[in-house]
Amino acid sequence: MSVKENMQLMASYNQWMNKAIYKAVSELSHADLVENKGAFFGSVLGTLNHNLAADIIWLKRFADHFSELSSLDRVRVLERPAALNSQLFDDLLLLQNKRFELDKLIIAIINEVTDEMLASALAYKNMKGDDRSQKFGLVLQHFFNHQTHHRGQITTLLSQMGINVGTTDLITTIPPM
């Protein structure tokens, strides 16, 4: 599997899992959704907002670097979240709509990315303003892994509240040989 094929798989898995998470989260009352459960970003809603904010921050970095990717034009007009804990949406449906829109966009971006881009360095500033440079393919791996990490926290919180998200394994999304 090439790096690009792997990123396409991750983008598809990302979309599939976000749909499953939001379906499960829709069973929560607003009080359960916003209750501080002691997760990194407090509540289920806080964690969902964090994933969206972090994705937008990364996508803005990609847009700043790869001007030739027309799929990033829709990102260029988005406001950059001020912080990783930015509460972008208090309303779950609005958050879900933006999440699903962004997931479609991520798939389009990955489909447009070339092998040369994946092998190239991505220069960016981290949240502290420090200059960084990493291979773009590795940055994308982090991008997808980051969401998986926080979705894992959400599935744990949901499990503790008696809600089963269902199968979350990447391997179940891959057709058999």
C-alpha cells in the first residue's frame, strides 16, 4: 500500500468513525453532553470541539503551505481557532454538520495530494509560535492518529454512560483480499 493509499484509507476510516461517534453521542442528554467527565477537554462536547478545532488548525497550515491544492480553498476562508480548547459550537447538530462537512473535505484533499507532496517537508508554526518542519506524510499520519486518540476517549466516556459505539476497528473497514 502506498503512502497515499494509506492516507485515503485513514480519511475514509476517519469519516466512518466520526459518523459512528456522532450517532452514539446523539443519544446523550444535553447535560450528559456538557458534563465535565475529567477528559483532557472536559466533556464529550469539549472533546468533539477539540477534534474539530485541531483539524481546522492543521488544515489551515496545509492551506498556507500548499497553495496549488484547490480542495483547500474552502479551508482558506475558515477562521483559525485561537486555541486547541476553543469551543467552536455549543449546539451538537451544528458541530456535527461542520464535522461531516470537514470530513468530506479531508477526503477531497487527500485525493488531490500527490506522492511528491507527501514526501515533501511541511513548514509550519506550532501553537506556541515555534517554527517546525516535518515530512507531510508523517504530519498526516499524526493528523489522523490525533482524532483516533480523542475518539477513544469519547468511546470510553460513552461506555461508562452505557452507550455502545459499536465496532471501532480500522480493519473492519478494509475489504477482504
